[in-house]
Amino acid sequence: MSTPQPVRIGVVGAGLMGRELAGVCGRWTALVDHPVQPTIVAVADPVPVARDWFRRLASVETFADSWQPLLEDPSIDVLYLAVPHHLHESLYLDAIAAGKDFLAEKPFGIDLPAAERIAHAVAGSSCFVRVSSEFPFYPGALRAFAFAASGALGDILDVRSQFAHSSDLDRGKGINWKRRVETCGEIGVMGDLGLHVAHVPLRLGYRPETVYAMLDKVVTHRPGPDGAPVPCDTWDNALLACRVPSLDPADERLFSMLWETRRIAPGQMNSWSFEALGMDGGVRFSTRSPSVLQRFALRDGEQVWEEVQPGNASAWPTITGGIFEFGFTDALLQMWASYFAERTGALGSRFGTATVQEALDAHRVFAAALASQASGTAVAP
Ligand SMILES: NC(=O)c1ccc[n+]([C@@H]2O[C@H](COP(=O)([O-])OP(=O)(O)OC[C@H]3O[C@@H](n4cnc5c(N)ncnc54)[C@H](O)[C@@H]3O)[C@@H](O)[C@H]2O)c1
């Protein structure tokens, strides 16, 4: 084994996701022979209690109340940018202007025009930029992707990509930035969960030609900091019914694809799922049952759904035995392993983190969904 390349990371936004990266780096030794060794050396957050959480990491040298010192620090190789959506554009553009590589959080700008400006700046730079989307790194999801990509489905009939949780079922849950248009964006739940459902279909080449959207605002007010109700004006749930051109250029048929993102999905804790059915085969995977992948085939005239147990066979091998079950934090470790490997040119044929183009294409679909909701018609992205 060759010595891993050290990479010094600066974290901008020391909230939920910033702390998850600290957990990922702490577990990095679980990876076998990864070419990179990342270390968090700096953190920026205007909220002292948020950045002080990082004092438990002996490696952190810089605690800043703004992102500028991290952008100006030549010793920092990679930034993780995990701030509320209304700050994405200014932060990402500043990082590009400073020549920094980064993993951006989704949705990559508060709306489509912001995403276009960021993507334009990335294209004019040499910065290595990818966008966070970890669920496809479950072994079962990777197998589902590979099965669909292999052509085993034949002519595609239906695709369903879903992310559903119930964190907003409780009407008494307080307001936060993710529930306000000003800070989360007009696209609401699609900004929060949409790239998670778009990543695999877009990577498979399933590009919506039209979108018919059913968007729901269910809880219109939530308790503010003093308990008084304040407007909660984002979309809670979004169901996008898309028509998609066949992957076969000789076939003019369109197939159906549903993208579902729900913050209020009774009975769902935090489930990502992908299902694709074709004339020759089908595949289903949900993080709700992470140890099982289902495949459909016609065998000797019988219609057979079979269960495959992918085990802990991740793209980047770990010390964890293959029989053990995989989870959310494992998916984050694998996504970061993928990001750093691709940055050093060592990704090979493995599944890669979501690209800037995929984030942009997802935004185009979400913008079309808003137009569809307003007009009551199907809209082309
Ligand atoms: N990939 C995933 O599974 C996943 C999950 C949740 C959130 N996210 C994304 O991560 C990003 C952050 O979400 P979160 O859940 O961590 O939010 P959060 O509210 O927990 O954390 C955001 C942090 O950003 C800080 N911040 C605000 N202004 C800042 C500034 N000017 N400079 C530096 N820091 C600043 C806040 O103080 C806060 O600590 C969002 O884009 C969100 O969509 C991704």
C-alpha cells in the first residue's frame, strides 16, 4: 500500500452536516487502502456554539466567524460548504474565485438562476467541485444502479425515485430556515430532498422531457422562537410526474418517471428508494430494508421477483465484514471516499458523487415543477 495523500479540509457551516463530516473523518481508518487521508483543520460559522463543537477535534487550527479566512488560507486543500440555501451562491462563488476545490451541499443554489451562475463560474475555473448526495452509495443502491445501467431492464416502463420522511408531521415543531422560502428557496422540499431523487435517474440518462407537478403546502404556520405562530411557506411535499424519452434513439416512445420528495410521509422515518421496471427486468431498493435488493426477471415463462442480499460490499472496501448491515453514516463515508478519490484521479469505474451538471439539471426540473404547479399543465424543463 502506498502512503495516502494528506488533504486538509475547511468546513464552512458547523451545523448538522458539518458535524457529520467530522464523524466521517473520525472513521476514515475503516477504509482499506484509500489513496487519501483527510483531516479537518479549520471551521467557519458565525454561531460560537456551533463552531466550538469542533474543539473536540485536536486537528482544528482555525475557528472563524466568517468563511473568508478559510478561503484565504493556502494550506487548506478542500472545503466542505454546508450552509443554508440562500448563502450557497455567494459562498460558492467566493470559493471558486479563491480557487478552492469543494464539496457543495445541495441544492447548489437557492434556485435555477443561482445554480446557473455557480455552474458557469465552476466551468470557467479549475476547481474540482461535486455536490453532496450520499444515498446512492448504499451497496443495494449501487447494485440497483448497475443493474439498470446494464440494459437488463429492456424497454423501460416506469421509474420511481423517492425520498420520504416525517420530520414535519408534528405541527408543533418549531420553524427553521428549511421551512421558509427566503432561506430554503421557492422550491421548498425539492431543494431539501430533490437531488437525492434526481441523482440516480439523471446518471442513468433518464432526462424528463415534461414535468407535471403536484406540490402541497400542508402546515402553513409553525411556532417561532417565542412560541407565536410564524408563516411556514415552503412546499412540504412534491410529486413530479415526468415523461422521459426512451434511451433508444430509434424508439420515439416516452416512459413515466415519478420523483417524490416528502417531508410529511406518515410512517416513513427517512427512506430513500429507487425502482425501475422494464419489459425484460426490474429492480427495487429502499434504505428502509438496506440488506435486500429485489430484482425482477422472466424465467421459464414465470414472473419472478428475487431477493439479493448485497451485504456490506461498498464501492470503497472497509474493515467491516461483508455480512454486516450498512447505514446512513456508512453512505456518507463512501460518498466522501468517492469525492476524494475522484479528485486525485483514482475513481476508476466506481460510482461518482453528483456532478455540477446533475445538480443543474435537477434544478431545471424543479423550476419546471414550479411552473407546472402555477399553470396546472405539464412543463418542459
Ligand atoms: N446530504 C444530506 O443528506 C444533507 C442533509 C441535511 C442538510 N443538507 C444540506 O446541507 C446544508 C446545510 O444544512 P444543515 O442541515 O447542516 O443546516 P444547519 O442549520 O444544521 O447548519 C447550517 C450551519 O450554517 C451556519 N451558517 C449560517 N451562516 C453562515 C455563514 N455566513 N458562514 C458560515 N456558516 C454559516 C449556521 O450557523 C449553521 O451552524 C444545506 O445545503 C442542506 O440542504 C444535506
